[in-house]
Amino acid sequence: MATADLLKTYRTKRDFAKTQEPKGKRGKAKGASFVVQKHDATRLHYDFRLELDGVLKSWAVTKGPSLDPGEKRLAVHVEDHPLDYGGFEGTIPKGQYGGGTVMLWDRGTWEPLHDPHEGLKEGKLHFRLDGERMKGGWTLVKMRGRPKEKRENWLLIKERDETADDDDPLLKDHETSVATGRSMQAIAEGADSAVWESEPEKGSQAAVKGETSAKRKAAARKNTRKKGAKTTQPAFRSPQLATLVDTVPSGAGWVHEMKYDGYRLIVALGEGGPKFFTRSGQDWTAKFAKLAKAFAPLGERSALVDGELVAFDDKGRTDFSSLQRAIGEGGDLAFFAFDLLEIDGEDVTGEKLSERKTRLKDLLKPLPKDSAIQFSEHVRGEGEKVLSALCAGGHEGIVSKKADAPYRSRRTKTWLKIKCTRRQEFVIGGWSPSQRRAGFSSLLLGTFEDGELRYHGRVGTGFDQDDLDALSTRLKAIERKTPPFADVPKAAARGAHWVKPELVAEIAFAEFTGDNILRHPSFLGLREDKEASKVSLEKPVATTKADASSASKGGAGKQGSGKRGAGRASSGGDASAAGDGDDMRIAGVRLTSPDRVVFPSQGLSKRDLAEYYAAIGEWMLPYLAERPLSLVRCPQGRAKKCFFQKHDSGGFPDEMKRVEIIEGSGDTEQYFYVDDLAGIVAGVQMGVMEFHIWGSRIDQIEKPERIVFDLDPDEGLDFGDVKTASFDLRDRLADLGFQSFPMLSGGKGVHVIVPLTRRAEWPEVNAFARGFAVKLAEEAPEKYVATMSKAKRKGRIFIDYLRNERGATAIAPFSTRSRDGAPVATPVSWDELSSVKAANAYTVENLPKRLKALRGDPWDEYQSVRQSITKAAMKAVKGD
């Protein structure tokens, strides 16, 4: 059906002369987006929409979605909506159809787990969501209609998986927009600022640019200084400080700024020109006369501005060493303003960050575009993407801030910093003489802990001759006879010259050893703005549930990514927090945080997982290599949130290869594949706990080389029933001329796999698989069903043939499963299947031993099988 026909009902219900809603011109259909819009119309409900056939298939969920699988939420099927409706947030005029407030409550992508058209027709749609709030498996089930009932009622049900939660905090924890961070009331009050986007995923960028609601216009007018207003210069205030954390907070309740590599400055504007204060309150105004002139276009506005003083390197990045040279040599400096504490005598620290930044941007409007004073832009939501992009560009990291939080002059968890590389300040406690160059060979470093200077190692690189000369002069001036350290190894102390612990150095380094000694440190420069007595060891803290996602006040949901920021090996690497274990390499791939536990019940670490794959890689690769992949990623281990990923989102190691595939929508997307052990280990580094494979290889995408029947038992059946069914399928397939192989799924079932010579294309293979499953269910209805409906599955085994569609995937042989016990999807022989007691019998811990004990491959004939779907076989399952 044409899009215009699909949208006919939608159009007839609306008067587009009175409502801003789109008329429904065909947009670019990617076929994978979903949105949920909270809609306060006649009564409050949530509009759940899935993109399909160029429109948004829509259901009105009266009580909203639930993470509790026991909660079956009524979802009334309503008219299809145009794609650009998925970016709408604002109000629909009263008196119009659906009149009321609309919030963009969630958005992301969806993946149908079978033919969605068939699912809609049969009344059972099973799919996975990867949204900012809704994730994992979900099902829409059509209810049987009553006589003369006009509306079509469905049930929206959460699948029982890692993302389910019986406590169901979903609606309670998320009461604000994923696009703008606004509440329903704020959206209603800003009725003139409806936000429309042609593509839902761009909503966060709209939020960055800001909206001009009536409330914000009033704030802007309030910011405009009246004639005769006082311009008294505000007094210094201590700045708010960020807490170093190991994960990026998720959701649109957070905004993310670049972490600049410079000096923190508080700038006081008013009569007499700007004054510049360091974070500790030192007056550095005399140092920056040239920068002071850049504020001249602001006149004598009174304000207290928080920001970062920077200089740029030859690649256009902020760079601390370049800043030191610029200060010393009178070079060019810049100032990035990112917060406002006072304006025209008014204290604004109690306002939300989003409101303060709007005022700050208005304050800076008179400045020319090429000014040395710049407004620090931010991105709302998409924190991992921001961090990944900045790390890839060689920057220091990001600072994430709660959009609705007030300003507090202390270290808080409403400001979080996530670094691309490890670096912090250390106090210089001494130096070792050099036999090869003038000056010293290395500096002895420490931090103050409980009033004592604790030793953390030496740094001997990063100095040029000017650094050596300048530092040598300053060190000699503060020499002392005894070591300032409470503890220092004899080897380091031998021949050392001690100094008063007054100088602070900025150091970049790779990691800490187990006893907190720096590995591969490099000197960046002295920190004149920081007091030595206040320098302590900076350890990333684990981000709590409340920190990492915006709760009801912050207004954003959880994302499953959970990548760790400190010490990243690459732009998207899953790197460690301090003290979380040394880096190591397996198969040539750098593995960070190798000792971090990923299977809590077994105490298995990332290292254990990588070593498992190293042990069984030669067994796994024949079935995994050069096939498009879908990945289940659990970056913080299986006990935390996991998510399903099909496409390259950036930041993955190069060992994971990419291939472009044209999807059903006509769009081209990048998929992953691997061709060696390094690729598998790179997946482990990125938190991959399940590898799912296509049925075809990348060189002939359209010609599958296997058929998969997944035997999924009803809860009342035991594994003996599944084994009996598996042998039944084997025999029936053999009658049609097919040799098949069993694989324990690692869950509850068995996969019966039929290797194919690459001749038939997807439609023919799918038709055969479906025909076989349906015929089997018809011949033995007391044992089998070929539909996903759990109601029809009672006491039966579902023969899932849906993994044989183009783009569908199944768990790869020898892949781990993200389940308790660290089970593995394990190929077995038919003889062995007879004695196996469970589908999850083999695990990361016992499978390598089992493979070593085998005299041969349980699938030793698999690669040599040559068989195809014949006309006779097709006729047998079709019945014609």
C-alpha cells in the first residue's frame, strides 16, 4: 500500500490549518526507528510507534510501557502516522484531534525478530528495542475482539531478559523529554516552541541549539541590562568541580561539553574591566591584558563567568603545553565560557544549568565570531557518541553536567568528567641527577593522602631543554636535605635531591601498577593554579544508577552502553578505572581492565572471557568468520544492562572489520564481521558477550549457507522433550535428503542446523524453512507449533524458523551467552546429544576441557556437506 494510502486516516482526522502536525509527506524511510510520545490529551497515555513501510505504526498504551514481564499493558492500535511525527514535541491545539501536550519520551531503533508484516497480520509482533529507556525484547499481542467492537486492542509485554525489572521503575524514573529535558508542564508552558525534526535521532541536536519558548524569551528580556543598572564587579566565588567517573551518564537529562586542556578561570566583569581568578582565588588579571581586551564589546556588564583558559596546538586542539608557552611568550590565548554565576547583580546559581547557559549565551552575543572569548557549546544526550568523537580527535575527554542542576561551589556528582587518557596533577618531591644532559634525569612525584606525601613514581620524559633549564632553577631554589615523602623506595631515593613539596606538575600516564606507581608517565607542564597541599590521588568512582542515568529530576533514561572512560585505548574502548587491573594483550589486542568481573556468579573476568576465546578460537572461526554479525554487548558485565547492536556506531577497534550491506529499506548500513581471533578478542574488549551470525557470508550476502531451526520449549516441558523433538527433526529432514547437526543453545533449547551449498537465495530458503515448520506442526499439533504465540505454545515446542530471513541472526557456535552460569552455545554430535542433561551444560569453564578431551570434531562432516533445496523437498513441505 502506498504511503499516501496508509496516511489517509491520519489526514482525515486533522485540520492542518489549525494544527502544526505534518501532512505526511514521505520521508526518508530507514525502517528501523521507534519513538514513544507521552500524550496528555483527553487522558494521559503513551503513543508507541514503530517505523515500517515509510510510516509509523502506532499504538496508544493507556498506562504506559512496563519493564515487568508480568504486566500486560493495553495498547490500542491507532492510525499510521508520518515519519516526521516521530520528532514532534509540543502542543496540539485544544479542539483538534488529540489536542494536548506531547513529549518525546523515548526514541531509538527496533529490530523485528520475524517478518513484521506477517506478525501484524497474525497478531503477534516480537521485536527488540534499543532506545534510551526501552531496551531488550518486547512483544505486541493482538487481543480477540468483542462483537461490534471498533477499536483494535493489543497488549504490550516486556520479555523476560536482562533488561526486565519486576520493580518497574520505567515511568517513575523518567518524567522528562529525551530531546529537551523538559517536563510536561514546561512543554505546555512553551506552547509556541514545538520542536519538529524530520529524523527523530536529531532531536538532541535541536535541544543543543535551544528553544525560544515564552519562558525563555522572558528570561532573555530579563538578562538585557537596563540603563543605569549597576556594573559593580562581582566578588570571586569558588568554582564547581567535577567528579571523575568511569562511565558516561546517559539520557537527555545530561549535557556534554568538551573537557578543555587548560587553566580554569573565574572571570569577574564590571567597572574597571575584567578580572581573572584561578580556581583557588589567585588574581591573575595582570597576566592576561591582551585577553581582557577581548571582553570590550560587552561594555561594562556586570557578570561572574566560569570557564577555561586555553591555547591551541598545531592541530587546533586545546593543549596544556601550548598554553604554558603562550603564557610565557605572550602568545594567543582563548577563553571558553561554560557557566554563569551572576548577571547584572543577580545571583543565578540557583537556576538550572540549561537556563544559566541560555543567559550566558545572550551575554556573549555582542562578541564577534572570531573573538578569543567563545561560548562553550554542548550536546544534550548522546554522551558516548560525544566522548567517542572527541577521543578519536585526540582531545582530553568530556564533562557531563545535569541540565537541571543548580551551581554549587564544590565537587559534586552533577558534574562528571570522563577522560580519554589518564592524566592528573602530582606534587614534585625531588629529582634525580642526569649523567647525559644538563639538569635532571627525572622528577620524583607524589600526592597528599591523609596529610602525608605518598610516592607514586618518577617521570623522565616530556621535557624540552627550556623545561629542563626553567625547572632546574626552580628546584634548586626550594631544595631541602630530607625527603618530603612518607614512603619512597630505596632505589628511587638513591642519589636523589629533595625539594619542598610546593610545585605541581601535570602528568599524562598509561596506568597505575598494583601499588599505585605510574606506568609510562610523561611531563606536560607545571600547574601554577593549583596548591600542592590540595593535590590528592584522583581515582574514578563507579557511577551509580542515580549518577549514570537521569532520574525523575534529571529526566533521562538509561542507555545500555556503559562504556568506561578513563584510560581508553581508543575512541570507543572499554577502558578501566584506576586500580581496576593492568592492561594486557591477547591475540595482539589491548585488553583494558582485564580483571574486571563480567560473570559475577562465577567470578569470571574479562581476561577469563578473552582466554576462553583464545582457547577455542580455532573451533569457532570456521562458523563465525566473514559473516555479518549482530552483537549483544554488556560493557559492565552481564549483571548490568546489556543491549543488542547491529551496526557500527563508531569507536570499535580495527580488528573488528566492517562491511556495507543494503537493507530492505534501500539504505546502506555498516555491519561488523571478523576473520581471525583478534577480531573476537576485540569484541570482548568492547563488552561483547554474544556473537550472533547471519546465515550467509559477506562475499555472497544473498545466498545463505545454512538453515536454522530453533526448538524453543514451553516452560512446562523439560530438556528430554527438546531432545526427542531434535531427533524427530533430524529424521524428518533426513527423509527429505538433508543431513543436520545439533547445537545446544546455551539457554533452554536446541538448534538443528542444516548446512547448504550456496545456490538458493533468501526467499526460497525462508519459504522452505517455514513450510517445513508449519507442516510439522500440522502433522503433530500435540507436540509442535510454528507460531510465536505463548498461548498456543502451551505444552508444546515452538519450531522457530524465523532465523532464516535475510538480516535475521542466530547465536554463533561456541559463543558465550549473557546468562547466569556463563553458558556457551555448543555444537554436539547426535550421539552426544542423547546423554547431555541440559542446553546450558557447557560453560566458559568446562568447554575448553571438553574440546581437548574429544578425539574428533563433533561436527567433523559439517564443512564437507554438499546439499541444496531440491524441487522435491520444496514440494514435500508445500504439499503441492
